Amino acid sequence: SCCGFLGDSCPNGHGCCSGSCINGTCQCPPGTLDCGNGCVDIEWNENACGDCNTRCGANALCEDSECICDPNLFDAQFYVRCPDGCYNTRSDDQHCGNCLTVCTGGTECAGGTCQCPYGTQDCGRGCEDLTQNPARCGSCTNACDATEDCVNSQCQCKAGLSVCSGACVDRMTDNNNCGTCGNICGGRRTCQMGVCSN
């Protein structure tokens, strides 16, 4: 006196509760499957593509029961089908160069490889800024001394200091470079305010 469920014989006078009456039995029609809650389309369904459990994931479509990368994506030719979706492996930090490579340590995916951003370099502990770091100024091995700051990847004398014979000195107080480079305060004279004084 009621409709039939999937797998039941088709009852006379009543339809199937789910699916269709096929060869005398309530069944899911072609292109669908019973996924626990009735018949589900598996041909064009991104959440059940080809079977009840296959989800196409990000940037993917289901066509004829197969997951494919969306052809309408910008730069679609660079997208690769991965288990969790489709990704541009030339620029995706979580799928760089292939489906498995994740960029770490501050690196970014560029051209399919993990690279440190411009102005930084991996010195063994991830990408570091080499433009203002006195311990690694311009390169991983170049350290500024205590009299220098790192400015635009170059070691420069701290404010108030000048270069004399390759060293940063205070010409206001330096006895060997008093006022100007090479001006030595002889005898017991000392450099005060850039002038040799007794």
C-alpha cells in the first residue's frame, strides 16, 4: 500500500520512494548511484564524481564521471589535477611544481620552484632580509661591524661617523683623524670637537 524502496519490487499502483522502476525493481537510473540518501548524480556532481566518495575539490569540475580542471580558469594550462583539487603548480605555495611540494621557511612559489622573495635569502634558517640586517648585509656571509648599519644591502657608517682608511671613525674625537682623515694629534694633544687641543 506504499511506495517501494531501492531494491524492492515495484509495488502495483504505487511508485518507487527513490529511484525508478527498472525491470520490476526500484533502482537508481543510469548515471546515478545510491549514496545512502537516495539516488545521486555521479556524472556531473563535483561532490560525488564517478562514485559516492570522490570529491573533485578546488578549481575542478565533474564531467562524465571524471574530475577535470576547470578549463575557464585564468592560466588554465598551468593547472594540475591533484587529489584535493586543481592548482597552478607554477605559483601555488601549497602545490609548488607538483601536488606534494609545500613552500616553507618564508619561500614563495615562482615558476614552479620555492624561492625566497626579492631582497631575502635562505641562509640556513629560512628566508632572511638582507637589506637591513647587519649580521647578513647583502649576503649570508657579510656582517657589518659595530660601527656600521646595513642600508639597502650595504654596510654604511653609523650616523655621525665617517670613513677614514676603510674604517668608520668619529672625526670629532679620533686622535688619528681629527677633523679630517689623517690629521693626527701629536704629543699630549687630544681631539676635541674635531680640533687637536692640549
